[in-house]
Amino acid sequence: MGRLADWVKVGSAPNETVALLMEGLLKGAGVPALVRRASGFDVPDFLAAGPRDVLVPETDVDYARQLLEDTTGLGSWAP
């Protein structure tokens, strides 16, 4: 799947639930996706709370951003 350094942030979510929706949308379209806690919120006690970043491989950035922008309710979280 490549090193994390080869992955690019294509979206932000206010919590894990929204991030997983975004990840599912991307994966459903054939785009590998990864969800990680946003910088400064890497505290296990937060569980599903706290912001998340959605990342994809560099080669899929444009398509992933288009998917997120074209999807009602999720595009507002795309950077």
C-alpha cells in the first residue's frame, strides 16, 4: 500500500463516524483510503470522538477530492 509519506490528506472529519463514511465512499469507488486521528488528538481515551484526517495515495488525490466534493454531506469536509 505504500509508505505513509506517500499518502495525502484529502479530507477532514469532526469524528470517527464521519471519517469512516468518507473512507467507505472512497473504497467503494476503488480508492484506497486511510483514517487517522488529527494531529494533537492522538489520545486513545477520545475513542471515536475528535477530528480525523482521511488520506489516500498521492496517485489518487484528484479523483478522491472529486468524489468527496460531489457527495452531498461529505464534500463540506473536504479541504
